[in-house]
Amino acid sequence: MAVYTQVSAEALGDFLTRFDVGELVSFKGIAEGVENSNYLVETTRDRFILTLYEKRVAAADLPFFMALLDHLAERGQPVPPAIADREGREIHELCGRPACLIRFLPGVSLSEPTAEQARAAGTAMGKMHAALTDFDLARENTMGVEHWQPLFDKCGKSLNEISQGLYDDLGFQLDEVLSAWPAETQMPRSVIHADLFPDNVLMLGDDVTGLIDFYFACTDFRAYDIAVMHSAWSFDNEGRRFDREIGNALLDGYQKIVPFEAAERAALVDLARGACIRFLLSRAWDWLNTPADAMVTRKDPMAYWRRLETYDAMDGLFA
Ligand SMILES: Nc1ncnc2c1ncn2[C@@H]1O[C@H](COP(=O)(O)OP(=O)(O)O)[C@@H](O)[C@H]1O
Ligand SMILES: N[C@@H](CCOP(=O)(O)O)C(=O)O
């Protein structure tokens, strides 16, 4: 359940008067998602998403995210920009939280995408990267490679409460991935989504209708974005079954738009191992620090350990 902040009909009705969007007809909390509070809002004119930003999204980062969404939307990418109020402001405050009213996009996120859908999603990421070549802003990846060792150290031996021996096993893998990690100048860097899991891609049939949830977007290796996507899309939820056909379709759809440079292609498997460590660590931290009775469902860190083991046994992502 991702509605942390309750909004009353009165507060929302009053909030909407700042915009030229018609009057409130109905609204309801959206259960999906874990980071922010999201509501589906219906007015006399249209549908919108109301997002109240909770503790993981820093208010200071919102201008970057909104500029990024505006840039992509202006270039015809299927992303949801924030709606500006009558004075041109996109970022607001509601019920004590930073808040945005966001364009609603049609489509559903898939739990079991097919290879054709993965190909379309890879192509959508390629088009997004191509549209970002003239985007000038930057944001540090606060979940990037420099942050893995400190987060590992913060989790410490408690990792063994998740699975016996995880502290030593993950420590070993982390050392390996850090020593294989490419130097900054070795391959193209860009603003990337950094969390394009199936739940952040809206689709109708085989068509991508929306790329959402840009709140981890940051500057990093461009190929790291597709590696994150590969690790999220090519396995079942538990990370037990690897589907090479889906992985290949994803990479293939992407490289039709943004061909891989030789250095990117060679580094993909190490970037995917890094992606596993990143999500394993954030999930492990949440696992160890979220009370079992909290409203939000904790995601299984070991699903990323299993993926890491699969990548560890691979020579390259293409086969
Ligand atoms: N612009 C949008 N159009 C349509 N649905 C959206 C939009 N933004 C979010 N949603 C819906 O809200 C859910 C949660 O949004 P998301 O941004 O993933 O939340 P969180 O940041 O909390 O993880 C999505 O799974 C989707 O169903
Ligand atoms: N995709 C991450 C968690 C971030 O959740 P999101 O709902 O904001 O995409 C994971 O699965 O660990």
C-alpha cells in the first residue's frame, strides 16, 4: 500500500482551484508503488495523478525531476510531466508534503512480459536516451557505485539475519564488482532512469504507453540503465528463472536505437552484477529496517542474490 499521507476531499478540492483543470469529481489512493503517496484524481475535465513526495524523495531534487520530465515530454517521449498551475508552478505543497499534479497516462504494468513487450520496452529506453543527449542538468546517483560499500557496511553482519553467510558472500561479490567497475571515462554517461522495472513501464498490448517513476533518475553510465532493466525484466520475481529470450529482446530493441559501443557491450555483465548489488543492498536495508507490520510490503533481497549468481556464471549478456 503506498498511501502514507491521507488527503481529504476538501484539501484536494481547494488544491485543484490553483490549476485550470476543472473541478474534483472523485479520487482514490493507488495501492501500487512504495516510495510516495499516489492518488488517481478525476475532475470535470480529465484524469490526473496526484503525487505527494515522501521521505525518500528530497524536495531539493524535484526541480531536476520535473525539468527532466518536461524535456522528455517536449521531445514526444511517453512520460508524464507535471501540470503547471495558473502561475506556471509545477511543484506545490499539500498536507505538509511536496506535491505535484501529474498527467495521467493510459496502460498497465505487466508482471510477466513477453519477448515482444520486452523488445518494445528496450526500444523505449533507447528513444529516451536519444532524447536526453541535449539535456544539460545532472544529478548524482545517490544509489550509485560509490554508495554500495558504505551501505554494505551499514547493513553489516545483520545481513546474515536475511540469509546465513550473506555478509561474507556479498562482501566477496562487492569486492569483485568494484574492482571490475569501468572508469568514468571508459563509456558514455548520461542522465538515466535507473529503475526501469516492469512496474515502471505502462503498456497496451505490445506498445509502450508510459515510462513512469523517474525519482531515481541520475547521471551515470548510459549502459548501466539497460543493465538495471535487464536484471529486472529477464528473471521471474524471485530471481530463480532466467529468460534469455526476454533479455536478448530487450537489448536488441535498445541497440536498434542506441547501438552499443564496444566498451559498453564488454562491460554489460559487470554492470548487471552491479545492478544486482545495488538492489540487493537497498532491499536488504529496507528488510532490516522496516517493521514487519508496516503498510508497505518488503521486497525480497535474495531475489537479487540469485540474479547475481546467474550473472556471475555468464561471460556476457549477449548469447
Ligand atoms: N502518470 C501516471 N499515469 C498513470 N498511472 C500512474 C502514473 N504515475 C503513477 N501511476 C500509477 O501509480 C502507481 C505507483 O506509481 P509509482 O511512481 O511507481 O510510485 P512509487 O514512486 O511510490 O513507487 C503505478 O504503478 C501506476 O499504477
Ligand atoms: N524497483 C526497486 C524499488 C523501487 O520501487 P519503485 O516502486 O519506486 O519502482 C526494487 O524492486 O527493489
